[in-house]
Amino acid sequence: MLVDRPPRSVCLVRLSALGDTCHTVAVLRALQAAWPETAFTWVIGAAEHRLIRLVDGVRFVTFDKRRMLAELVRIRAELRGQSFDLLLHMQLSFRASLVAALVRSPLRVGFDRARARELQWLFTNREIAPRRREHVLDGLMGFAHACGVVPGPPRWHVPLPEAARAYAERIATGAARLLLVSPCSSHPQRNWHAHGYAAAIDHAVRVHGMQAVLVGGRSVLEAQAGAEIEALATTGPLNQIGKDTLPELLALMARADGLITPDSGPAHMATMVGLPVIGLYAATNPARSGPYLSRALCVDRYAEAALIQFGRTPDELDWMTKIERPGVMDLVTVPDVLARIDALPCNGPRRAAASGGDATRAQDVVRRDRG
């Protein structure tokens, strides 16, 4: 255990990406519950801050990676004269380490040497316990364990603004059951095909009476994918891609009954508000990066992809291996996804089989804690 009493001040460094900052919120909440008098500061990416700023009880210092040198100068000035009892350096990137170097703290905690890639170990003086082959969230929870905090089931407790809630209610008006479809990852080789999404939407509407809503950001890739899915689906999904803010999307997730998405930030946003996620995985391993509370609902074709591409099982590959190859997501089939839609908790009595015992109980706890 690295600390023997609650520190007066803690600085977290976790700049990106969106999904990983969602995981970090769970770590923050565990520390806040154990140390209610501690002052927390979080240095976070400017893009991720657009969502994570909803989290209360923490002071944020933003970093815009597009202006790296100017931002380092600005953050140095903003932190000048401040010292923290504890620094938790929670990101394996040299950019994040440069930011961490600006934080004054006698106790600087990073990953163990085996995981401390990109020279992270040069910027820390303590390390968390070595762990192997675990989910990203569990890996980040290692920082809480190193501090003597034993977290229970992950909690996020993200307050939702009233304006965002109102947006969600407008979109969901008249829908007994709401299915969100976020079709794109920022990594194109992780994305499924438009025909599959359209078939899934039509099944959800016709068989289960769900209202389908396409959601996503403002990139050209997402706009094109949304338009193609909208044209192929015959049941009239509502296309909201590029039309909301991250807080509005989170509120819509809190109102919805299911999400279909590849390995992407929205999968982890949904987990924060207890939304069941049908994750589509072949290019990446859901055991490492899947939606934490919905891994049993995921379509997992990673093992098949590993065998086809490398002739190996996942256990024989490095835990970080991604199989982002053309056509790999075609291993995810339409029947795979339709079966997961049928297994959504809102669609019948197969809840325990769909979500798994422990995951279901954790999902129930999180849903009660929404907002």
C-alpha cells in the first residue's frame, strides 16, 4: 500500500481516449468514496472534457493535443505553485508523461515496469502491482488498490444536465423501447457493414416494437455510414448522427434500452449509465476492451479472427493485439446480432442468460444509480 492515510490532494493524469476516461471516472469515484475530504484534480484531454466535465467533485485542467507545445506552457503556468500529495499517472503515452512532468508531487504512481510503455517509468517513482491479461478498467483500478482502496462494483454517478435530459425525452417521445445504433469507431477496420446494421434495426422494430435511433459524431465517416444505414433500413430509423452533444447523447443512453456499436467510446459511455451494450468484436478483444457490464451480450469473433489471421488462439497472442484487417468484421454475422437483440433485458425473460449472473446484478445497481 503506497499511502497510509487519505491524502489532502490528488492529481490524476489521463488525457484520452473517451472510453478510457469513462473507465477513469469509476476509479475516481472509488477514491472519492474512500477519501471524502480529498481534493481531486484531473488533467484531461479537451475533447474528452466535453463529456467528463459532467462529473462533480473534481477540478479539471484541460489539454488540447492539437496545440501541444502551447498547452504544455499553459498548464505549467496553471499548476505553478501547486503541489499534490499524490500523482496518479494513468496513461501510457509520452505526451501524457510530459504533462505529468509538470505536476509537482513527492509520490508519483504509474504502471508496473512490464506495462510502463513509452518510458512512463521515467516520470514516476512508485508503481502499481503487476497484472496481466485483464480488462482496461480493471487495470486502471490497480491504482485504487495500490492506494489501499478496495473498490466495490464500479460506479460512475454522472449527473445529467436538465437540458440534456429534455433532449433525450424529445427524441424518445412515444417510444416504449429505444434501441440506439452507434455504427462507427474512429478506427475504420473495427466497423461493421451498413447492411448488417439495417437488418438489425428492421428486426428490432418489427419483432420487438423498438424505436431505432442512429447516433454518432460529426465526422464524414459517421455521416456517410448513417446515411447509408438510413437508406437501407425499411423501418425508418431516426438519424441523429452529428446532431447532439456528448451530454445529450449520454442522457439519451440513460433513457434507452439497448445500444449496438463496435469497439468505440460510446460503448463505455453507455456503461456509465447502465445501458446494455451489444458490442461487435472481431478486430479487438472484448475481454480487454468490451463494455464492462455487458461482455456477455457482445458478439465475440475475436478468437476466429486470431485463428484466421495468425493461426493462433487469443491466449497465444500478446494481450494488446488488434486484428484491424480488411474484412475482419465480416466475421460478425446478422444472426449473431439479431440473437443479441432478442436477448436484451427489455425484450423478454432471457435476461440472466443474456447478461450473466454477476454482470446482470452489477447492471441493475448502475441503472438504479443513473443521473
